[in-house]
Amino acid sequence: MATQLPAANAEKTTLTHPPPRAHAPEKDEWIEATEVFARAREQMDVGEMLHQETFSLFAAMSAIELMDPKMDIGCGSFREIGDITLPHHLEDHELIAIMDKLLACEVSWMHAHTLPQTVFSCLYHQRLEDVRRHDLLSFMRLQLGTMRLVQNLVQAEQVGEEEDFIAWTYGFRLPPMTDAQAQQIWTEMSAFFATLQPPTSREQQARRRAILDRLRFRVQFFRVTSAFYSPKCALISECPAMLSELETLLKRMRGTVTSENDVKDLLATVFDASVNRHLLTNTPPRTAPVFGVEAAFDALEALLSEYKALCSLSDIILPHGPPAGSIRGTNVRRFSFHNALHALSVFSASHVPSIVTRSLMKHIILNGETLCSEEFASVSSMLLTDMGAPLESISDEVIAQAQSLAPFAEHFFWSLCRNRGRQRRHLVKALATWDRAVELCFQKAPVSAREANGDAAAGQNAVYASGEDDLTAEVFCGKTPLQLVAHEVSARMMLQHWLLGFECNLYEPYEYSTLFFYLGYVLSAGANATASLAGAGIKGAELHASRFALYLLDEGRLWLCRALYSFLDALSVGELWNCSLKRAHGGKDGLFGSEPLWYEQRFGFARANRTGPSYVDFDTFRSLMKLQEESLLEKSSSNDVVIARLEDAASSFLTARRALERASKASKFYGWHIVSDEIRDLARVAGRQLCGGITTAANVSCVA
């Protein structure tokens, strides 16, 4: 069959190759095509392609790029594992280098690389009969046992995606291990080293100590992961002591690393991923890094830090002591649902937890003994706690309503345990599910959801536009306390969705002004709901203690958002921070098509929410900004809108600082540092600078 190249030039020649058979062979028949391709290369233009008549778009998606080492498994040299001679005798410094390299491979695997390219690139793992040193064999057994535990954890909790973790074993075996077996290995190895001849030099003594440190690290790392993953978190109280020991061991291990230049040939022999190339046919190319030893130690240090924070997180969320007998029981320790959500969001933002830590988070929160029981009693109790009323005085109907909402509230915990990108998308779905569940739960409420949202919107607009400090306006009359709690939950999760956009670098600078305005709008909605819920007890008498501290934080963040909005809006006079898409992206309509369409893309998902903060359409948003600007000009001694905005920003920064300092004191009093020093310092420093900058701006305005 003759195949005409798809050329624009009619003078190009025709390439021929043998005609196809009448019936396709049972097996593919491979022929030499190098000459045909070489001739085609000289005649083809960019964008042209040679293909069979049966070639389809689906086949194109599965095609590989020849001679690309990431895609073409046949590219480059490779060895057969049976042809490699592994060294049987290893010196101590060589053993240390192999152990450290195995650790680096394990860390790479935990960061979404594949087993054949990482841990099982070590040929000793595939030829255990060649391992003659008991310490290395014990190290490898502990490593595989830990990896089996991590694999089971990630698969069971289901908070990761393929970009987070690859659970496929490619046929390799990860044998299980128990805590008792790990302890037995350490006992045997300690006894073995005690029987060795005394070291003949300080260097030999230091190397033996380094080997024991690495074995002890392996034992304790397995045990601490196993304790976190224990049924109903029964052993989590043992973790802090083990984590302190692990940090000490890791610090000592850093000082005894063998230089790779001294064992370069040995590592090239023992570690070779090319022997597993045939296993990677169906594996996509990985962008995950293959860690070096120092980078692996850094990653392990970060993981231990996450584990330590996870211990304090469990102290915040999980009650310790007598188990809760019932929702009405007097011995039930009351925990706030809002504080649990806030603790998870702050933990994720400050640590960017790995897939292992996030899986443990979900296990602790949703599979723990007391937080989420089989009947969702604990989640119900947390929702009822946020109402502020004594549990003993709550009616059976309200308890039943809280129990019906508990499974949907639990879904927020699951969403917050995912990575940033997935979390942001799942929160939208979780909010839609929550909204529908709340609507069905309270469909017999005296005020309809639409009417309640209308009243709430009017009050929120008034509070945020006027800028008054009184957040206790009666804008939620007709709603039950549990409805107010549901409204607060919606506001908090909507806020989390937009804050994740900053963490994921989704926003352009020109959007910040509008984003801070909308964040402040949602914060005001949540603060109004809390104030209406507490009523006369807004000073904290009727609210849960840590819940009141979180309310103060929300109030401080509300004023901080207002300050940032006013400051950025003052800068927009010179169109530097203007939210107009025309200037930011050029062209007539900009990236999203138009400014209203851009606004809808960023905030439109809130339109469907009926039980939380009402949606502010684009025209209302513009009118609110205009209303606030007019209000600021009336209060300002200057007719310059820039100075009025800067004055408002300075005043709002100072108000935010006072609220954040109150929240910080309240949180410390109750044993939980809700407010980070960075947030409080931002309000303090920015307030001082703006107060001094207003005078300068006024002088410049007068000169102009």
C-alpha cells in the first residue's frame, strides 16, 4: 500500500511499504521501519504525522514519545538483575550509606513516586539471599513493615489522589509487621551489638552508634505510625515521647552521613531502577522528586513536626477522660464543631501536611473513639454545644435534628483532610449537600429559608457597609439556634473555600480588593449569626469558651479584611490594583469575558446556598462599594477619596489589632493558641505605617 505524506507541497515523493495482509495476524508483526522514518523526516513539515488508517484520538492519548526516558521504557541502558553481582561484605560506612539511601527512597515513595523506581530499585530487596549482615536485613524488614502500614492507612482513609500517592505494588510484596515484632527486632539487634568485639577506634565506635541510631529510628518510626493508626486511637497518648526520641535520633543521623563520593560505585551497583523498567509500561511519567539523603532528612523532619502538631490537634478535638455516655450526660466534655473545623484548616495551612499525615488526620477525627461514634453522637454533641445552651435543657426534637445533620457535618471533616486543590473543589460539593440537608431538616421552620436569607442579607449589608462595631443586630429573628449554627458552618466553609484560593495561587493581584471585600462580607454574616445566637451573653457567658475565642478571631479577621480592602481600593485610584479585567489582561473583554462574568466565576457558587450567607450579585456588590465610599467621605475631613480610604484602613487595622489581641488572650486562657503571631503583627505594623502614611498622603494631596 502506498501512503501519501500529508504535505502541502505536491512535489514531495511517495513512500511505499509492504501492503497489509488480507487478515490481521494473530500477533503483531514487527518490521524494520527506520529507513521509512528517516526518509519521512526529511520531507515532513511541523505538525504532520505518519499513522495507520486505524489510528484514533484514543490511541493518540496513549501514545508515547520515543527516546524520552520518562515515557519510553526502552530508552537508555538497562541491566538484568540476575547478571549483577552484589557485594556480600559491607563495611560499616558502606552500610550507613545504604541505609540512608533506602530512607531517601522511602521518602520519595511517600511523596507519590513508584515502588520500582524507589525502594525496590535497591537490589538487596529483590535478592534477600545476598544480604549477609543482620543489621541491614533488620533495617529492611522494618522498612517494608512501615511501608505496608502506610499503604494500608492511605488506602483505607481515601483522602489521597494519584498525584499524592501510588498504592500499586507492581507485584512486590510488603510483608506486615506488628508492634511486638518491631520491639523484638530491636531487642535482638541490641543483644547482637553487645556480643561484638569492642571497637578498636573512636571512628569504629561512632559508626556502630550510627548504625544503632538508624535501627532505633526505624523501630520508633514504625511504632509511632502504628500508634496513630491504632484502633479508636487508643495508643495516641504514647506518641509525644516517641516523637521526641525520633527528633533526637534524626539530628544525630544527620551528623553521621557517609559522603556519596566515597561509596559512589557501591551505590551504583546496589541501586539500579533500570532492572524494573519492564514493570513501568502502564505508569505515567512522574513529576514527583527523587529525594537525596539531605532532602529526605528534611522531609522526615517536616513529617515529625506534622506528627507532633497532630498530637496537639487531637488534644484540641478529642476529649480525654471518661467516655461520653449520652448527649445529655453530665460527664460529657463539650467540644465546639466550629473549633474543630478551624483547627483542621489552620493545621493544613501552616503545615501543608503530607498524604500520610492527612490520612492519619482523618483516622483520628472520623474513626476515633469519642469524636465520631457509630451513631454520630459526638458530632451531634458538638453541634449542640455551639448553640450555647445547656445540653440538659435541649428538647428531643432539637437533638433529633442535630443527629440528622451529623453525617453531613462529618463530610466537612473528610473534605478538610484532602490536599489543597481537591479540598477546594470538594468543599463546594459538601456545601451543596449541607445546604440541602439543612433545608430538609428545617422545612417546618416558622420562617422559610428564602425569607430568612433575605432578612440576613439586609442586615449583613448594613453592618459591612456602615462599618459599625456592633455586630449584634437582630437580623436572624425567626431562626432556631440550630439553624444559626448551620448558618455559621456554611459561612466558615465558604470562607475556607476562598482562602484556599490564596494558598493555591489562583488569584491575580487585581482581584485582592474584591476578594477581601467578599471575605469580610461572609465573616460579618457569621459574626452576626454568632451574636444573634449568644444574645445577651455575647461577652462569653453563654458561648462555649474556645468558641467565644474563635468568635473574637472572626471579628478581628473581619476588620482586617475591611482594612485590606480599603487600603487596596485606595491604591486602585492609579489603576494599579483595579479589578478591571481589561487593564489586567488586555483586550476588550479580558480573561473571563467580562467583569460581571469574572465575578460570577469567583463567587457564583454561593448563589445556590440558601441556608448560609446570601449571595451578593455583581450589581449589589458595586452598589455596596459605592455606599461605603459615600459613607467614608461623609465621616472624613477630606474630600479626597484616597485619604478617606487610608483613614478607614488605619482605623480598621487598629480595631482588628485590638480584636485579635483579645482573641489571643482568650485562646491562651483556654489552652489553645487560635491567633497566630503573624496575623496580629500584620494588623499592628500595618496600622502604625498607615497612620503615619495618611499625613503624607494628605500633604501630597494639598500640594497637588
